[in-house]
Amino acid sequence: MQPPSFPSGTLVGELGPRFDDVRRIAVLRGGGIGDLMFVLPAVESLAAAYPGAEIVLLGMPSHAALLADRPAPFSAVEVLPVHPGVREGAGVDPAATDAYVARVRGLDLDLAVQAHGGGGNSNPFLLRLGARHTVGTAAPGAPQLERDLPYRYFQHETQRWLEVAALAGAPAVQLEARLRGRANRRPRPGAAPRLVVHPGATDPRRRWPARRFAEVAAAVAQRGVEVVVVGDASDRDAAAAIVAYAESPLVTSVADTIGLPALVDLLEDSDVVLANDSGPRHVAMAVGTATVGVFWGPNMINAAPVARRRHRVLPGWVLHCPRCGAPLAQGDDRRCDHQESWVADVGVEPVLADVLDLLDTPRDLS
């Protein structure tokens, strides 16, 4: 092994020695598009530490769609099979998993990186791939990798995977995700400023009430700002409610009507994105668009943006179920099943103030 010898780069965690003769790297990351954003800085670090190596993403269909039409640090995306704890879904097929493992083993991996949770399910999956070297995280009881970190839930996700990359001798080259590709095309001459609103989130408890989003949309529309509401099928009702309340031709919805590439283009071509702690907010930040995020306070530890000039965070500090009073303890299977918003205590006024401030904040410092 070569000793680490990097004159530049930011150290997150402890820098391990680089592995010798690494030509092919696989990075395991399931989950949504926001989850992929969390791991991109670590991948860029690996690419810088192992120049010339091919990096294959073991990821999701949405990841493949997101990366299909833009430069990326990955040479390919191998879409994961449905497998417990790796890619959730119906139709678990052990034969399909076996075929997938055989195909990836055929790549002759030199390094496999587990960037998917605590390793209880992902580490056994990774170890089946036959890589010469493995790095990642391991919660108590998870199989150990060649080099791993203890998995503790409350750690910023981007920093967690940068610390894993450092185990492989790769110091950080960036601290927040940047999607490669064309520069943000705003401003468009003569075009009205544009705010994108995403009222959805995977967990309903992380959703700011649609009426609050609507009040912001109505207020900015009165100032001549175009507002476009986005989302998937689960967001249609909220999007329709926002448009109806705003009662402005400047407020429209494309929820559940455009695909992922078109959504990314829209995010990139807009001035500000207002959203919950969700994938579209993370993608917007990665393509260079200013964001205002409504976060459940403790989730800020894991997922909030670092910078504040163009990325604002409004936390909600409800710590007990608004209906029954039960605490929300991470990993506690006894927690209640109620779906009320845990961020409804965030007021409209500070959110609107941040949106308006960012609409007036130039992208560049020049």
C-alpha cells in the first residue's frame, strides 16, 4: 500500500493509506435522489485519489435517470435488484440478486465502498461482490469490512461518506454535492423571477402544511414572481391546493406531469427552490440554485446544507407527536403511527422573508 501523500484536500476523519493498483471501484448507494446527493462528494474524493479508475454506481433507477444526460464521476450505473435493506420493493427474487452479484463480480472490482446505512444488510451484499478491498460503515452486529467506521445515526450524511472515503486514502475535494453539467442558465433576459415549490417528503411528518406553502406562493406571485409547484403522484392534492389558494395565473403546477430529467432542468433554471427536507431540495442545491428548506430540527444534523448565503434552513422543533404526545425516537419500533406534520410550528413570515431575500441575492459574488 502507498502512504497517503496529498498536498491538498480537506480531511474528514482519519486518512488511511491508499490501496495499490485500483482500477475499478464500486459504490453501493440505494435510496432516493437526495440520498445520492449525500454520497457525491465522497465519490469525487475517490475519483481524485484514484485518477483513471472507473467508478461504478450500484444504485437505483432514479439515479440512472438523473445521471443519464450529464457528466458524472461514474462510468456506469448498475441498477440494484430488489433486495431487503438494499433496494426496497415488491417482488424479491433471490435468483435476480444472484445474477446481479455474478455480473458485478465479473467487473473484477478492486475496491467496493458501502455508502448505504449501517451495514446490517448492505455489508453482506457488498461482501458478495468479491472486491479486493472494502470500506464502509458498520453498526453493532453488522459484518465487518476491511476498513469501516462505527455507524451512528446522528452524523451529517455527506460527512459520514467523506469519512468513509478517507479510510480509502481519499481526502475531501468538496464538502457539498455538485452535479456536473451545464451552468445554471438563469437569469433569462426579460423573464420573471421563478420560485419552485416542492411540498412533498417521503415521511409525511416532514411536510410543512400545504396552506403555508400556498401563502408564500401567493405573496411572491403578488410581486410578479412565477411560481411552479412540483412533485410526484403523492403531491398532486397538495399542489392543487396551493394553486387554488394562490388564485394567480403566475402560480401553476406540474406535479406528476414531468419526468426526472425535466424536473432537474426546471430546478436548475429557477432562482429559488422552497421545499421540505426532500430529494428535489438536495438536487436543487447541487445544480446551483438557491434553496429555502423547512426541516424537522433533529434532521438538520444529518441533512441540512452547510452554507447559508444561498441556502436557508427553517427548523421545526416539535419533539412529540402532535396527536398523542409520543416521542419520536430514532430506531424505536414502538413509536406511534400518526402522520401529522412535525414542522407545522414553522411560521410563514420567516420562510417568506428568506425566499424574498434569496430572490434578491445574486448567484455570483462578482
